Amino acid sequence: MRARRTPWWSFVLAAALGVLAGMGLAKYGEISGLPLVGAPWIVPVVLAVLGGVVLYMALQIHKYTTKDPVKRAQLKPLDPQKAFGTLVACKALGLAGAALAGWYGGQIIMSLPHGEAEFYSQAIIECVVACVVCVADMIVGIVGEWLCRIPPIDGQESPAVKKGRTAQSLCGRRHEGVYKIGYESCHEIESLNVRPSLTPSQSFFGTRNIASCAMQATSSPSCV
């Protein structure tokens, strides 16, 4: 299964929906008189810890996949379920961070006109801190998703292996063509009973036969 990167517009849509929901909640709290805006201080702390854990997991996946194949073989194999779970966590953290950033951003927008009141001023500070942490989580999710990319495998499907097979195939065809041309040329010489030009050492042994001529034809420079 091949996972796709989360499109950029997904984060924009999540943030926009969060802004609308936050503004709606703040407006309803203003009408009803209920203290619905703001965020407890435990919320940004939990979100920060969650972002740190996801980033650490993504870095571990990236460290394993980018390690030299020889050294990687000496390590404990990577659990596919763990890698997939880390990728899902990065995607979820990015989208949740965008939505929550919009959520607290919408509350800030609706609370600014009442900033002189102590309750709203405190709520604005809480929402600003939570919004900053959520934006950081969104960035961690995007970066973590990039860190979870897996490079091409070092097997038959590797681009380097495919390139090597192509080069060998072309080299083999070249040698085959040279041998065929040399063999046909030697065969034509024999059929015409034409004595090829001989060196002093060759004249001692007589006319070259087809096999020796074909062997000489195949002694072409090897492919590089």
C-alpha cells in the first residue's frame, strides 16, 4: 500500500472550519452568558507533549530508513505496523493542529472587542498560547509525514538495480551483434576462398578458420 501526502488544502479547510466553529461557540457564549471561551492551561501542555512524542517517533523512522543498507542489516528490522502507525499519527496531528488552531483563533477574534473585561482578557491569553502550540503541532505533523517517507528498496525494484540490468542488456546485445557480424564476415571469406592478410606468425599456421576469426571479432572493448 502506498500512502499519499496530505494535500495542503486539507490544512486550510480544517483551519477554516475551526475558525467558524470557534467564532460560533464564542458568540453563543456571549448570548447565553456562559463562560465557553478560553482553554485550561493543561490543554497546551498536553498538546505540546503529544507533538514531541510524534516528532520523536517520526525521527526514529527517518533514522532507520536513511541508514546505510549494510549497517541497517545489522539492526532490528523495523516493524511495519509501527511505521504505519507513526505515519497516521503525523497525519492526524497535522490536521488536528490546524483545526484546533482555527478553533482558538476564532475565539480570539470574537473576544477581542471585549478585551477590557478581565474574563475575556484572560481567555484571549489562554487562546493565544493554545493557538501557538496547535500551529506548532500542525508543523510537526507536516514535517513528520515527510520524515516517514521510505526510500526505494535495495532489491529488484531499486532504480539502481534496474539501471544495471538495462546496461547489461545493452552490453549483451552489443557483443551479440559484433559476434554475428564477425562470424558472417569470416563465413563470407571462407566461402569465397579468399586468404585474409596474415601476419608472419599467422602465415606459419596457415589461413585462419571461422572459429578463430569469430573469436577475434568478439574481442571488442567491453561496455563501461
